[in-house]
Amino acid sequence: TGMFCILAVMGWHSTMILFALSTNFYLSVGILVVTGMMFSSSLVLVLTVLMKTGRPEFRGRLMGLRTLAIYAHAFGSLGAGAVAGALGAPASAVLSGLFGIAMMLVLALIAPKLRRF
């Protein structure tokens, strides 16, 4: 499950980059479909890892922390919007995708239990 989680998050960010670089409308729509599948898969897999690794008495707290993390996404969107205003939307999406891949690689390196989960 852990390795699938890592791959889904990296796939989600990779398809964001592909979408940003695509110039064909129909290809872009197909990429967005795959992006949505990767995003949904990553959310489900992250929740699965949290629920399977957390002790039962802490699962409610884990869900609360996860909810706070999702709400923090809006602040990341502010930054991405500022970058889009300065460099353009495609550049912002590419940078967001690269940042997401880099952070997932760092997490995979510093959390070997996640890879083996």
C-alpha cells in the first residue's frame, strides 16, 4: 500500500506537468482524466496508510489532522496563484508538479517504513 501511495502521488504530480506542457485539447482532456484518477487514488491510499498504521484510539485525531492538512491546500493555492501571475499558469503547474515529486521522493527516502508498508 505504501509504495502504491508513493507512486500515485508521483503520478498525480507527473500528470499535472504533462497537462501544463500539453498543447492539444483532446490530449489535455485525457491527461486530466488520468490526473483525477491519480489524485483520487492518492487520497484513498494516504487515508488507508493513516488508518492502518494508527492505533484505534487515535484514528479520530488522525482524521482531524488529515482534514487540517487538506484545508491547508488553500494556502498552497495562494502561492501557486502568485507564481501563475508572475510566470504564467503552465509554469506554475510545472513548478507545483516538480515540487510535489521532490517532496514525495524526500518522504520516500526518510520514511522507509512507508515504502515497505
